[in-house]
Amino acid sequence: MSKHRISFLTVIVAASMVGASMANAANSKEPIQPIAAVKAKNPALAELGKKLFFDPRLSKSGFISCNSCHNLSMGGTDNLKTSIGHNWNQGPINAPTVLNSSMNVAQFWDGRAKDLKAQAGGPIANPGEMASTHELAVNVLQSMPAYVAEFKAVFGSDKVSIDEVTKAIAAFEETLVTPNSRFDKWLKGDKKALNAAETAGYKLFKDSGCVACHNGPAVGGNSFQKMGVVAPYKANSPAEGRSAVTGKDADRFNFKVPTLRNVELTYPYFHDGEAATLTQAVETMGRIQLGKKFSDDENAKIVAFLKTLTGDQPSFKMPILPPSSDKTPRPQPFGK
């Protein structure tokens, strides 16, 4: 190869590196960053967690699984105002998406669980949700030889514990990230990834102050904020927000800011599910959080931008759950 050819290749490589560096520098100035794809740190642990996530036998009725309220075919939610639990109990609060939940500052709207592992055990023992107990859930799993073998392969012990159960579920949930949205591609330098209305919507989103709360890779989830900063929000829910955890009246009606990733899929919106559409949610947020009334055109552009945040949805082979044994505790139907 000639020296001229080598020099030409060197220039091309250098130019591409400069271009990438400039794109990264531009991205660093944006309040939102692309989501990075993840791989399970412990594939065997995550695979066990996937089985547990889909297994309704962790509930008292044998009917409700984690996926019931955090349906991975529906944006990691159930698309209901508030979820339906044991005995058709209607819960007091909207089920937040499980997608990208590993990026949250804490779990639940009020942040009462510090991480996914702490969150995973809550619904199992909640009388209004899965209505089981940790002891019963463990006994159910312990009764199935195939589960016992898998727990032993992962944890090295024949004895199943709730600590292992929640650790496995959390490991699976950590894999539920949604990279490669059109907005991520735009952030990485593909300026054709968004159209004019969508880029105008992003500019409005920034200029109006939405990014004060909805920022970072998850476009939210990293802080607690008061619902109704400028004007009060009349909630149709008894949820008190962060004050239920801290006991401080100053934290009343402070909720974890939801991620806006995949927000097109995660309707209805807010902790009480009262905003049925993105158009309604944008109008309400502008009015009570920013003191701003968006025109119909502005609202439509912001909604157009928000729809570009839908990324690659989790894709995997559905787990085949271990069969129950003669010793497995029987499900207790609703009403019993």
C-alpha cells in the first residue's frame, strides 16, 4: 500500500473520530442522554427472575403475577387507572412502568423501596395485590423440584428464601431497558431521525422548563417533585406521596417524577391515572407545574416529540414454568 493511500485512510479515520467527538460533545449539552443497551450481569440469575416475574403462583389465588400489572406487552404497565389485585380489589394508585425502572432514584411513587430488590417483595405480601405471604410464596417454590434445582444452580443451596426470590426478580427487571428510540438516534447524530414537528416539540419541551424534572437517560425517575407547583392538582386518589414515607408535611403530594421513556405506551398518566391521553397530560402539566397554557399546536408538537421516546421493547423467549408437584400448596380462589 502506498504512503499516499495510508495518509488518505489516516485522514478519513481522523475525520470520523472528530465527527464522533463533536457529536458526543453536542449530546453532553443536552439534558437528556441516550439509553445504553444492557446485558445481564448474571444470565442464570436473570433467567430465574424471568420465570418468577411471570409465575402467578407467587400470588394467593394463583392468578396474579408481576406481569399482570407490569405487562411487558403493554409498555410494562396494565393501562388501567389503578391496578386490579386480589378479590378484584382496585388499588389506590397507578402502576408505574417496569421498563427502565433500574434508573429510578427509588421504587414506587412515594419512593418507599430503595431499589428493585426491595420493591419486588412488596406486592407478593400486599393483601390488595398478590395477597400471599413471603412464607407461602417460598413454600410454593420449594415444593417444585425444578425450581429447587434452579435455585441451587444459581445460589448453591437447596433452600429457597425470599431474599433469593427478590434478588432474582430484580436481576431480570434490570435487563428491561429500551434503547434505540428515534430520539436516541437523533441525540447520537442522526438528524433525520426526527421530523420538523418533533424537533420543534423537543425545543418547546426544553424552553418551557419540562426538562427541570424530566431529564437524564430515563427522562425522569431521578427526583421527587410536588404535584401542583403553580396551581393545585385535585387528585382522585388517597395517595399522599413522599410524606407517607418521611412523615414530613412538607413532602405531602411529592411524588417520584415518572420516566417519559415509552410514554406513548404507558397511558393513563399521573399517580391517579386521571390523564387518559398524552394531550391531556401535557395540558395539565403545563398548567399546574409551569403556569403555562400550551396552544393546540404547541401541545401537538410536544406530544409528537414524546412519541419519539419509544425504544426497543424487551424481546425474549417466554419462560416455561416448572410444574407444580403433589406437595404444592393449592391456589385459594378469590373470595376465600
